Amino acid sequence: MLRPSLVMSPLLALASLSLQAQTAPAAPAAAASAPEPVASPFSANIALTTKYKFRGQDQGNTNWGSPAIQGGFDWTQNGFYLGNWNSNVSFSNAAIEMDFYGGYRGEIVKDVGYDVGILQYYYPQKDKIVDFNTTELYGAISWQWLSLKYSHTVSKDYFGIGESQQLGALNNDGVSIGRPKGRNTGYLDLSANYPIVDKWTLNAHVGYTRYSSDLRDASDSVGCTVASSTKAHPLGGVCTTNDLGVPNFYDYKIGVTYDLGSGFSLAGAYVGASKRSFYGDINKPRAIFTLSKTM
């Protein structure tokens, strides 16, 4: 018979090895992958275009091509955003437009978004004659590639039109009138940017400008009516009524954009506006080409 100590010794040895195996330190885990860099809340853009049209109207001269350099910066965080955009123009003596805006955008349900904010159009000028500065509140709703936006003027004037009407009455007819107010002018914008094939996007837009009643109905008929055309004018002669009002109009755009890669894109569009008989060539439709870069 084997002695108990001889039987137990191998069993104890096996148990000891088993315990050591269970308590041995685990192999070091593979090094954790480096976290992805957090996207910057800042972005920038720059563009070169053959012509700058705003709501269908030329902002440079009325030649076929009046190139503009444009660009700006944006900050976005948790739905909130602030930004600035700039372009050269020809109707102010400083020849520059500077836009400042801020707002909030979010999603109502999947693929349906909203955007609300305020936008200040600022035109720095030396020896200012007409103040073109304008402030708008806006709200938009979007679905995938389609958006509808409404902008409402809250500043006293709308791009200096009321002040120009007041100066026109004084300079052309010698009549002093109160400045017509541009406040409550509205703009409705329906736009679509539909992906058609790889890297190609179809761009379409129609907009409608509805001026305030002051701007639409402005005249220098102070002290007389249309019916009383023979009434004596305060400055002498016969009183006549001269219409200074501006008519509402719509604008349109149809074009395509091609993604060149690395943030570059090239766009071509046909852009114009109605009521050309009143506004002249600034509403004339134009073919416009734009090279842009986002960063």
C-alpha cells in the first residue's frame, strides 16, 4: 500500500500549479486606439464669381461680367451659429457688403429641419448719402433637399430705397416728403438642391420680394391729390402727382454644381428677375459661373 504522504504530494503539486495559473497576471491588453480628433466648430469659405446677384438683381455693374470676390467665416456649436460673409459691390462708395448673422438650427423629425436667426447687411461708407444698411429676421424649414425660408425686414429702411425716394422727390420735384419706411418688407425663398448623379447637384430657386406699403405707394403728392391736378403747388405752378413707388417682383435661378473634391466646387446658373421694364438691366437674366472653396 502506498503511503498517504506519497499519494498526497503529487496532488498538492498539481493544485499549486493550477492556482498559480489562475492567479498569473493577464497578458497586457492591446493599446487603445487613439480617439478621433474633435471637429472644429469653425469653418471658412471663399469664392470667385462672374457676377453677384442678390434676389435676382445685379449688385455690381450691369455688364455681362462684373467679377466679385466673396467669402466668410462661420462658428457652429450645439445648433447655435454665428457668421460673417462679404462681397464687393458697386453701388456704395466703399464698394463692399459685409453681412453678420446668428441663429439656431435643429431637427424636428428625421429629415425635417428648421432654422431661425437674424441677419445684418452692413455697407461701410465714407461721406454717406444713402444708408443701405438693413436688418432682417428669418425662419426656414427644410426637408432633405428642399427648403422654404421667409425673411422679414425690421430696420427702418430696406437697402436705402425709402431714403432714395425721399431724395428723389426733393431733387427732381423740389418737394419735401417724409421718408417712406422699408420696415415690414418681406422675402419668400423656395430652393431645391437635388443630387442627380455622383458629384452633380441640380440647383433651383424662386423668390418673391413684397415691399412695405410705404415703399410701394410712395409719391411726392404732398398737399394735393390725383383728382386735384390743377391745385396750386406750394412752390408755385400746377400741382402734379409723381409716383415714386417700387413694384413687387419675383426672381429665379436654375443651375448645376459639380463637386471637384477637397472642398472645391464649380457652379453654373441662369439667374434673373421680373419687372425688368421698371428696374432695367439689373433684373436682366444672366449666366453666372462660380468657383468656390470651403475649409
